[in-house]
Amino acid sequence: MSAGAMLATTSATERLENSRALLRQALQGKAKSRPASGASDPAPEWLAGLKSIPLVTVLVEAVSSWWMQHPLRIASLVAVDTARVVVQPLARSNPLGLVAGALVLGAVVAWARPWRWVLKPAMLAGLWPQLLSKGIAHLPMESWLDALASVARQRPAAQTSATPPPM
């Protein structure tokens, strides 16, 4: 009987140790997956696939550098963290209430149409110069030299055709 009690205690203890080890691994894995410098999460796979296209790479880099300097970036990061802290427990305890809340929020967004007042030209004014500078920086030097050479070749031809023929 004492052997049976010892076996039951040992298996419970082993189960407890296994559970603790799994919890430690999960906590350490979660701590390692978060960036230490506060940088954003790594790009998803579909974005990495899009970055293989040269023009899309320039656009993505320009938009991301613009967003890193944008004043609403910090507010959006705080809002995402706050929503995660508030919504996760709500989703676990009352998933139907969360769906109803999402339905109401979607109706409010559709009614307010924020895309009409958020995408103003003044807000995007900082994006265009960065797009142009990134695009120019990614062009190879040969293409610049070819463009300048073609302009230089066309200019004398235009000047000679503008002079009237001698009589």
C-alpha cells in the first residue's frame, strides 16, 4: 500500500514538474519572440514575397520609414496594446459579446467613413518626398547616366531644328 501511495505521489509530482517546465518554456519563448528594442514585429510572409519585386520594395520602405516618424504611430501602438489587454480576457469570457461589439464598431466606422477625412493631402504630404527619394536612391547609376545622355542628345537636335534654313 505504501508503494501504491508512493507511486501516486510520484506521478502527481512528475506531472506538476512537467507542467512547470512547459510553463517556463512558454514564458521564455514569449519573452524571446518580442523584440527588445521596441521595434515592430517582423514582416509577414506575404509582405516578404511582395518585397521581392523591386518597385514594391521601394514603396514599402518609404511607407514604413514615413510611418516610423509619424506622430500617430505611438498612439496606435498604445491603442493596440490596450486593446489586446482589454479584448483578450473579454474574448475568453464572452465571445458573443465581443462579436456584437465588433458589429457595432463596424457599423459606426461605416457610418462615420473615416477614410474620407483621414487621407487628406496634408497628411500624405510627408510621404511623397520620401517615396521619390527612396525611388531615386534605388535606381542604378547607369540609368541616371543613360537618362542624362539621352537628354543631352536630344537638346542639340532640338536647337538645330529651331534655326531657320538658309536661303
